[in-house]
Amino acid sequence: MKNNQKFLIVLPAILLLCLLATRISLPTDPEESWQAPIAPISPDSTTLVARGAYLVNAIGCADCHSPKQLGAHGPEVIPELHLSGFPQTAVVPPIDLASVRLGWVLFSPDLTSAVGPWGQSFAANITSDPTGIGNWSEAQFKRALRQGKYKGLENSRTLLPPMPWETYKNMSDEDLKAIFYYLKTTRPVNNVVPPPRAFVDLQ
Ligand code: HEC
């Protein structure tokens, strides 16, 4: 067989293989795959969830988003309240506005609330509960972390400090997706975090 003829037989086979490969690796539409608050986990998403858990634990989302209690080693995350934000029933100590006027930033003892020139902010509930990100789409989550939009909605307010979204916007699409998938599997905690308070309202 001439080389040219061999090529003509092999070429369609290669094309067919390429076509199959693209079909297999094509990601599903994120909007479609998150219709339900907690989607069933396929082998693929198990890897993604593990990656998301790794990132959340390594980056330290819990530093601000998880209520804590004082333990032997200082503030320790309360496991059943992991990532549920500033507890709706919590009482914060009186705010020393004189220090804030001098330029200090204050944190509540478990770091779920902070006071600064922007007023007082409260870390959001980012568990899989509907009072958290349970009903969010992946697009909403990415908009929140990339554009700092409250609830990830187009025309909402900008997220306040100390949420470091301007750093997180540098994460890859895959990593943000992994974090989102992981958060969707977290234990749902019903907790409605209070809205932020403007500086003038703190006087
Ligand atoms: C240094 C503290 C801090 C860290 C670390 C932090 N956050 Fe936040 N985050 C906040 C605060 C405070 C808010 C609320 C800001 C506001 O109300 O404007 C917030 C808001 C959010 C929101 C928006 C919630 C909503 O209802 O709009 C999301 C989503 C979020 N954080 C996810 C994360 C993730 C994921 C991580 C880790 C990768 C993380 N945060 C790490 C402090 C932090």
C-alpha cells in the first residue's frame, strides 16, 4: 500500500477519536448542573469537591466565616457551625469608636465581624443552607468572588472588607468551581446574618 493510501485510512480514524475525546471532556453547563441545591455527586464531582475542600481549608475561609469558641489553643472552629457566618444570636462587645477613628480596625473575638472606616460587616453564611449559598448558581458564586458582588447578583452592592475578593478573583475558573461544589456539600446551617451597619449608625 502506498503511503498516501495508508494516510487516507488512518486520517478518518484519528478524526473519529478526536471527536469522541471532545465529547467526553466537554464540561456540562454549570447553570444546568446546579438546578437542585445539592446535586448528586458523580465520580468527577467527587474529585472536584475534594479539591474544593482542600482549597477552603488551605486558604482559610473559616478564619472569618466560622464561629469559634475559646479552646486550649485559642479560638477554635465550632464544627457544627462551620462556615455559617456571624451567628444571628451573637452579641458583640461594645465598639470602641475612638480607636476606629484613630485608624484601628476591630474584630469580634471569633473574627466573624469587623469594624473599620466602612462601618461594621458580618461574615456571610456560606454553608449549603438556603440562608447560605444553597440556592446560588455557580455563576452567582463566581460573580461574588470575582467582582465582589453581594449575593453574586449583577446590580447588587460591593462586598465590604475584610472579605478579600480582590485577591480571590485571581483564582482559576476550575478552583472557584471546586470551592463552589465543595460549599454545596457542607452541612446546612440555618443562620440569617445581619446586614452591615454604616459607620454613622455605629455612633
Ligand atoms: C478576612 C475575612 C474573610 C475571609 C478570609 C473570607 N471571607 Fe468571605 N466574607 C467576609 C465578610 C466580612 C463578608 C461579608 C461582606 C459584606 O457583607 O459585604 C464575606 C462575604 C462572602 C461572600 C458573599 C456572601 C453574600 O451573601 O453575598 C462569599 C460568597 C464569601 N464571602 C466566600 C468566601 C470564601 C469562599 C472564602 C475563602 C476562599 C472567604 N469568603 C474568605 C470575610 C471573609
